[in-house]
Amino acid sequence: MSEAAESAPAKKKLHNPLHVTIMVVLVTGLCAFLLHNGTEQKFVFGILLAVTLGMLALEKINKAILVLLGAGIALLLATWQGIIKGGEMHDGHYMPTYIQMVDWGTIGIIIGSTIFVELISRSGLFAWISVKILKVSKGDPFKLLICFSGLTVVFSAFLNNVTAMIIVGSLTIVACKKLKLSAMPFLLAEGIYTNIGGLLTLISSIPNIIVGTAANIGYTQFLLVAGPYCILAFVVTLYLVRWLFKIKPLTDEASKAEAKSMVDAFDEWETVKDRKFFYLSAMVLGAIILGFALHSSIPVLKDMGLEVIAILGATVMLVIYPTDVEGVLNEVEWTLVLFFVGLFALLGVMGKADVLSMIGEWLKSPLSSGSYSGPMAMMWSSAFFSGLTDNIPLAAVLAKVLSGFQSQIGDLAWFAEYGHLLWWGLIFGAGLGGNFTPIGSASTVVAIGILKKEGHNITFMQYVKIGAIVVLVQLTLATAYLFGAEKIGLIQKLDPKAAAASGQVTDDNGTHGHGSDGH
């Protein structure tokens, strides 16, 4: 499940403080009791991890609060048991252990991307592109589906999926009212397409960032592998959606002329208040995209992480937008930032307590079952669970497990043979699985919410009947593509020496972290 937007009113009570306090006391007490009575630490901390992930799936408590609580309990218990130290001295400075566990590259990308996307949105650039695309369709329903779906993929590749859904969804409602069409098939299709767009680049979704950086996949390399699949999935899903919703193109000339006159009435410049800022924003966006794509070839920057480009882009946008800087900074997804700080700390402790090694042992049998069955098991199982729960912690846990296998690549012949396919199986599975249920993707939740306001009620099972078919087709296509891309050399095998030098560090307990550049 892609990251959910915190859209509830401020007055809404999201959880009962007493219930949360009781839960924390009970879980902490149970874990402390088990540790005191000699239960193996990996089982005790495994229970804590399972409880945290289970509560995340229920979505009864704000995810940032929940993960921070889980990380806090884990750090306290691990320090009490001597599993971790409170901190260490580095070059004369005291560094808390939990600070070292956080992947600050991922945090930097989230903060930087949120800022420059918010400012570029304020320029009116995205709305301008939306109306231009709408006019290309000339009001024809099938062409409208193609244009809106393509626009959704492009926006989802560079924007938060929820933001992309809101922008395209808002335009869809207006266009469908003008053309007297039902908005339901278009909005549901757009919700599905956000997950295809979320696969396109390394920074298109949080799971991509987590898994891509853990696997040491560069921005250009990611695009070269994922791009062709996204094009294939776009075309196949387009005709699948057309068949499912029975969307037909206009045939008579009178209807075509009437539809064209309606969309021509839209003004793409209506939302652009400052054309100078509009053009500057377009230039900065182009520079940011080029920066990500050519990162490995740019002097100085190639020795730093992708987060530097995101933060530089954000800084430039703040410079050319000299008003309401505080308002823009308030738009940073601080809930997501705190969520990741807690998640990285929690997983760091789980690594030290051998929980990730234990999970790795459980997964070793299905993943090492063969060069075809192993990657398929990874892709299809991660897709299934991504449809039921948040795919961010799922991707983070599995990325840590695969990092553990990668650090042993010299000893694990099966991982040396097809470990690269396991990484990509996780990327495709975690990215596509959200289409399975109406709660599997935040963008789908938004699409259904917009439809509800317009008087269209979609039940859980009504969506699953559509989503299950879509996911089945997309995963079948992804499976064939994965092995085909490897056959033609598009997906390269892991180099044992490169894997060892990729910035991953392994301590005596078998845990893994990233270097300061987030790779």
C-alpha cells in the first residue's frame, strides 16, 4: 500500500490515548517478562515486530506514532539486554545508536521532493499540463481514457501518488461533467495507473527508494529496467480497463464535434498566476529530472546521494519563490519523515536482535527454490501482502532480508545466480499489489472518496472483482517481463565484488545499514 495521506480533520479523534497506553504497557511488560525468563531474544523482538506490523495493517493508530512507539520499546529493551549500546564516540562526537540506524538518504529525498513538488504545483505547471492533455483527447471517451491514464502515470512518476490522483481526479470530474460521462471508470483506472507510474523511476514511490538504494540500483538503471515494463503495462491495462468498463470511442461526426468544442472551452492558463515563476519552475523541474538521470556522471554529485539533488532542487525553488517560505516548509510530509525515522530504528534493533536473520532463514527455502520459482515467490507473495497492508514496512523488512543474503553472496551460490531477480521481484510485487483491494493503495482510496462525493458508491467486493483481474494480468506480465529482461541482458547479475563495496556494512550480529549517501 502506498503511503496514506493524513487528510482527517484536526478535531477528529484518531485513537484513544488510554487504549494506546494500556497496549504499550502490556506489550513492554510481556517482552520484558519473556526476556527475563530466558526466552531467546530473536523470538521476543520478533513478537514486538509482528505486533507493530499488525497494528499498522489495522490502521487504528497514526502510523508515525505507532512506529515510534515500537522503536522506543525496542531500543529500551535492547539497551537493557545489552544487545545495543546507547551510543558510540565518532571523531570525538557522541553518536546515539538509533541515529546511525536511520537511512538519512531516504529522509533527504522525501523532504526535498515534497518541497519542490509543492512549489512547482503552486506555479500551475501541473494543472497547465493536465488541460493541454485534455484538449489532445478532443473529448472522445477512449482518447480521454488514454490521455488521463498517461497523465496519471507521468504525474505519479514525479509526484506523491495521492497528489497525482487529486490533480488528475479533479480535472476528470470537471471534464466528465462537461461531456456528460460517468467519472467512475476513469477515476478507478487512474487509481490503478498511479501504481504503474509509481514503478517508473527510483524516486516514484517510497518502496522504490528503499529497495533501490538497498540493492544499489542507480536512477538511470532503474528507469531502463522499469520503463519498458511500465509502457507494456500501460497498453495492456488500457485495453483491459476498456473491456472491463465497456468504454467506447465516439463514432459519429456530430458527437465528435460537440465533444471537441466542450474541451476547447478550457483555459490552461487559468491557474497560472505568475508566468515568470511558471517558466522558471518548468526549467527547475527539467534540471531536477536530468540531475537524477545523470547523477552518476556529474562530478562531485556522483560521490553524494540522490537526496542532495532533491534538496538542491527544493532550495532553488525556495529561492525563486521568496514568499510564504514557512507555509511551504509546513507542507513537508513530516508524518512520513517521523514514520521512517521510527521504522529504520525499529528495523535496526531487529537486525541486532537477529530477528531479520530469523526471517531470512524462513524465507531462504522458498527464495532459494530455483531461478524461476524463487523470484516468482518473492513477487507474488509481496504483491499479495501489499494489497492487504502498507507496502512501505513490507518493502523495508524484505529489503533488509535481501541485504543480508547479498552480504553473503560469496557463500550463497543461489543468490549469486539470481539474487538480482529477487530484488526486482520485490520492486514489482510491492508496487503492483496495491491494486488488489480498495485499501491497498492510498490513491485508490482517494479515487473512491472522490466518487463517493459525486454519488458513486463502490463496495469492497465490487472493487476486488476489478482489482483482482488487473493485478493478475499485471503480475503475469511482470513475471514474463522479469525473465525476458534478464535473458536479453537488461537486468544484470550481481557482481560479488560490487555487492561487497556497495556501501553496505555488516556487523557481528549480521545486521545491515547504508553508507551516508543512502546507497
